Amino acid sequence: MGSSPSSEDISTLMSSEYQLRRELADIARRVYDRGLVAGTDGNISARVQGDTFLISPSGSCLGMLEPNDFVRIDMAGRAIGGQGRPSSERWMHIAAYAERPGVQAAIHAHPPTVIAFTVAGLTFSQCSLPEVILAFGQVPITSYATPATEEGAVVIRDLIKKFDALVLDRHGSITVGKTLKDAFFKLEKLEHGAHVMLMAHQLGTARDLPPEEIAKLAALREQLGLGKASDVSGTCLPPGTVLPTRVVRGDERY
């Protein structure tokens, strides 16, 4: 039999969980302040350890959460600590964690420009913005799922295996990351890219990057450890496109 955790181990775990709760409250407030959710929209979660997670409570405003408000849940979606009921969108978060063991945080938000594109039946170009190509490869749009149901988990399950940012048809987005800040920065980048594309359409015609430049970005994506070159949309990078073996760059981190 394994030994029981010492009081020191328990104290360390409680301290690290409280720090995580503080960071969740901070990032949740930033999501709200940036206008990426409104009212009681959206939810945010982080892995505590193994198969237990902290998630925002049902019906809560992300801009008003305190560290102790977050509910601890297990992979079955059961509340195992904290007050209140866990978010009704917890199934989507659980699906992301189940498919991606390395993921430590997930944010479901309602970025307005992203949603507007799907309501209009449009996709913002996957081939125009170098930052979007480099960071995401591509951003798939899921099938529509009724909010606050387990359908959310169903429509993201296959796509979240490969991609860190998904657009939920008429419902917003989910971004995942190795840290809460990572998931938040991806959310910001996603909405910013959509907003730029909206303005480009308003000004005239959105222009795609040439295939040879997209090939360089795809190769650089792998070189920087951001993901696979094959994640880039086939519309932007047709099969058979030859990638450069290495992209010359400075020592700065992207």
C-alpha cells in the first residue's frame, strides 16, 4: 500500500490550488473586460491535477468571480468541491481534457466578431493573416450544438484533438492551452484576427497570402514547436506543396 500524503504535501497542494483559483479569477476578469463575453456568458476551467479540474460556476459572470467561487469537478462532471453548481458547459471542457492530456486550461467565450461571421454564414479567410496561420494552422468551425448541453462535447471532440482554437457555430469559441494565459492569448488572437478580416471586407477585398509564403509559415510553425505544418488548411497549402527545410530567423521567441 502507498503511504498517505504528509501534512506538508497536503499544505502544498492546497496552496497551489489557491494560486490556480486566483489566476482563474484574474483571467476570467480579463476575458470579461475585453468584451469577449457578456453578462453570464462563457466559462473557464483549469486542470488541478490528474482528472480533477476547477471550473466557473453555472450562471456566473466571469468579470465578478472570486477565487473561492470556482467549483472542483471530476471527469464525470460531478462537483467534488466548492460551492454552487459547475458550468452547464462543463462537458465541452471535459471533452477537451480527455482528448488532450497535455492541456491544462480551457476557455469558452463568445467573441462577437467570431460569432458574427458564423451567423452570416461566412468564414474569415484562413489564408490571409500570418499570425493566425502561425499560431493555429487553421481554426475549424464546428457543427451547431445546442448551448448548455452535452452536444457541445460531441461537436468538438474530434477537432480538439488537433487544434487549439475552435469556432463554435453561432455560439463562440473554445481555446485550450498549456497554461491559462496561453488559452487566453489564443482567444484574444482569434477575435483580433476575425476583427481584422471584418474590416478588410468593409474596406474592399481580403487578399490571401501567396502559397510560397504560407509554406514558409507552415515550416516555421513546426520549427518553433507551435504545431504541425499539416495543420494549415489545404485550401491555403495545397497537397504537394514543398516546404522549406528551415526558415531563417533571429533568436527572438515568437
